Amino acid sequence: MGPIPDRIRENLDILFVGFNPSIRSGETGHHYANPNNRFWTILHRAGLTERKYRPEEDVKLPELDYGLTNIVARPTRSADEISTEEYREGRKILMDKIKRYRPAIVCFVGKGVYQPYSGRRNVAWGKQEEPVVAGVVEFVAPSSSGLVRMKMDEVVRIYRELKDLRDALS
């Protein structure tokens, strides 16, 4: 089981960056394929998609000006299995992708994704004031994992802020 392909192209409105693929995603080759992951539901409820997409439809996201990638490519059962070295290497690869593809917004799906990328400890939800890559808006949203203890309505509210930010940039 290897990494799953990025769903990415130049000049996207939003590039979503997750921790790494789940085992289920590694098995299917599609992002956010674990049935306990709420990513597709959150996008729909926040108004970022007109309907709830299925993981196997991740290939259609670039048509909506969205992309998908991860800070670490190796599938694991949980993000706890990712090593410091994998995060370090993933940070460099991710920075190169962002510089190459130039999305308007990079949405980090979890503070735990943004912290090793940015090197910052105290991170608030929402738009970050000082982006790591100049000219790209960085947005930190809650992880969509079913393990997250935040209420769904609060998670969706934060993703609605992402939608509003995207709409303001369009």
C-alpha cells in the first residue's frame, strides 16, 4: 500500500492539506475514504460543495477549484505513527508544491498539520496572519477525523469562514 495521488493543479482556489492517508485511503486510492472521517460532510454542510461527495469522487475536486494533498504521504492507522523526520521531509515537499501550484488558499485540515509545517506552536483557527509561503493565504481548520471532539456545528462554522474567505478572494 503506497501513497495516494494528489488531486492538484495550478491556481486552485483552495488546496486542502491533511496529515496523511488513512489505511482505508491507502487501500482505495482516494482521499478521506475512512467512513468515520467527516471531510465530505463538512465541505457540504459548510457550503463549499453543492452536495456531499464520496471519496471516490475526489478526482472531481479540481473541477471545483479545490485540491487535495497531505503533509506525509505514507498511510497509517493514526497520525501518531508519523515520525518527526517524516514531518520534516513532508514540510519541504509541501512547500515546493505550494510554490509550484500557487493555490489562492491552503487549508490545513488540523492544527497538527499546520504546526510542523509552520514551526509555530500557538495556532488559532482560521486565516493565519503571516504565511510561510508569501502570496498564499493559509487557513487552519479542525481535523475532519471522527476522533475530533469538537461539535460538528463548530467545525462547520470554521469551514464556513473558509468559504467566506474564498468568496471574498474570487
